[in-house]
Amino acid sequence: MCRTPALAATVLALLTSPVLAAEQPKPIAPAPAAAPAKVTAAQRAEARRLDPLARAAFWARELEIDGRDVEAGVGMSQALRQMGRNEEAADAVGRVLIVAPDSIDALLESARAQIGRGQGFYAIEPAKKAQALSPRDWRPVSLLGVAMEQTGRDEEARAYHAQAMTLAPNDPGPITNMALYYAGHGDLPRAEQLLRTAASLSRADPKVRMNLALVVGLQGRVAEAEQLVRQDLPPEQVANNVAWLKAATERQPTGQARSWNAVGGAGS
């Protein structure tokens, strides 16, 4: 009798037995790649001082790590808006509002982005929602003023600007926006008076003085405007801004102007 089939069966049984199978070397699985870590709060604070292009890259990386990061989404929108890419800014903050519909920062940024793209009508809803969530905050009220201007609702615009000034009488932001409202309607002396008040406050930033220079220049006092510009710009940029002021004065028959950075004046 041939014993080969029986021997083969015995060998096969041994190879597949639990004990011998456990002794076989197993392939080593690659270690999972470590997930990229978010940066620290201190690093985020430092990033806010970067120029808009660098900030956009920084927040884009944070969004790759966590697409639901509200701060990163708002930061990305702000950076895009400050680069003049308002359509993209509106899209970026719109994604934030899907996951955080009650975020005050996101609602304000949405209103600013819509104003930046010239669509003030679409800024009204997020600004009103932000106002309802934070009724003592002047920023949504002031943004409503700018939005109403863009939609031609001047009486409502002036009322919102006045309300914002009442909420924050010592903040240059709402005073500046009221001044720009008057400048946009041809009342340059009143706009100048308000801007001088705003510029005298401790929290006034260079944008306030730039808007003051604009209003002064549009009244034909270009030399005085130049002195204001020199306070905040390096010499190589002064000539360009003065040339812009002279050209604006020549083509501005009614004195109507909104500012070099109207949206920024609304609390960005």
C-alpha cells in the first residue's frame, strides 16, 4: 500500500495547525503616519500679525488639518478680503457658517465680505443676526449702516451709524464710518470734523488718518493731506498717494468718496 498520500496529508495538517501557524513570521505593518498637529495659541496670535498672503497660507494649513476650525476659516476669509479677493472670502466664511451658524466673528466677517464685493444687501442678514446675538456690540450695527448705504437706504444707514456711535462713543471705528457716510454724501467739512475726533482717540489706527487725509485732500488742501499721509507711510509711497489725491480732487465734482478702506473701517 502506498503511504505517500497519507504522509502528505500529515505534513499539510502540521503546517496548518494553530501552534505552527502562530510560529510563522508575520509581515510588519507600517506605522500609521502621525496626524499633523495644530499650532499653539501663541503661534496663531503671531500669525495674525503677518501680511495677508502669509496669513492666507497659514490658515489654509490649519483648515487642512481641521476643516471645522472656525478661527481658521474666519482668518482665511479676512486674509482673502484684505487681498481684494472678496468672492473667495465670502465663500470661505460661508463654509464656516455651515458648521458654526451662531459664530459672531463669522457673521461679522460674512457681512464684511459681502460689503467688500459690493453686495450690501446680502450683508444685512448676517449683520442683523450678529446684532441680535450681541446687542451691545457696535460692529454689526456699523456694518448695517454701510450695508444700507450700498442698497440706497440712506435714512436707515445714518440711523445705524448714529446708533453705533452711541454704543461706542470713544471708539474710532463707528465715528469713522459716520464720517465716511457724510463724505459719501458730499458733506466733507462734517466728515473732516468727525475724522479729526476719531484720529485724536488713543485707539485710532493709520486707516483713520488716511481717511482724514482723503477728506482733506478732496477739499483741495493737498499739501495738508500730504503731511497727514507722511505720518504713516514711507517716503516712497507718499508720492503715489499724493498723486492719487490730486487726481481724485480733479475728478470728484461733488466731493463724494467712501474711503481707501471702507470695509476695514467697519470693524475688521
